[in-house]
Amino acid sequence: MTTEAAPAHPHNPYHSPAPAAVPSRTVLEDAGELLRALAAPVRIAIVLQLRESPRCVHELVDALGVTQPLVSQHLRILKSAGVVHGERSGREVLYELVDDHLAHIVVDAVAHAEEG
């Protein structure tokens, strides 16, 4: 009697014949820090705003309807996580996303939440 290997699961896109490579502990920790930095609703909203165009603090305050100290606090967290950077323009600092990968993470998370 012959035995056959179990068939692949065609309806499960996550099933693969070989285990995925696991990134280094440092990479996993860095990814966790990034996701924690993106985890607050106000920070998600900031990223969505900056996805459209660079903004200064008062523009974010107006768009989000929160206080200036709160926006500044969240921008500091996003900046320290490498999500945004600021460039002085006269008396104001113009904030923008470091790269589009981060916006995709947030947009995908929001789209997933809207589907649920």
C-alpha cells in the first residue's frame, strides 16, 4: 500500500510547503517598536494626514480637532520611531513621512477595520 503526501491547502493562502524565514531578533524588535509607535488613534490620523502632504503642527491641530500639545507629543513619538521627520520652514516645522511603506501599513489597517 502506498502513502501519498497530504495535499496542499489550495484555499489557504498562508499555507506553504516550507516555513518562512524568520528575521533576526533585532529586526523583529524594531518592527514591534514601529507598530507600537503607530498604535495610537491620533498617530494613525497624523500618518493619514501626512500621507496627503507635509503639514505643520497647526494644520494637524485643525484637521484632527485635538490640542497642539497633544499633536506635538504624538509627533515626538512618531519622530523618535523614525516614522516622520520635520524640517524647519520659517517659524514652523513642516512634518512629513519618512517613506510610503509606513503609510501603506496604516492605510491597510484602517481598510481592514472598516471591513469588519
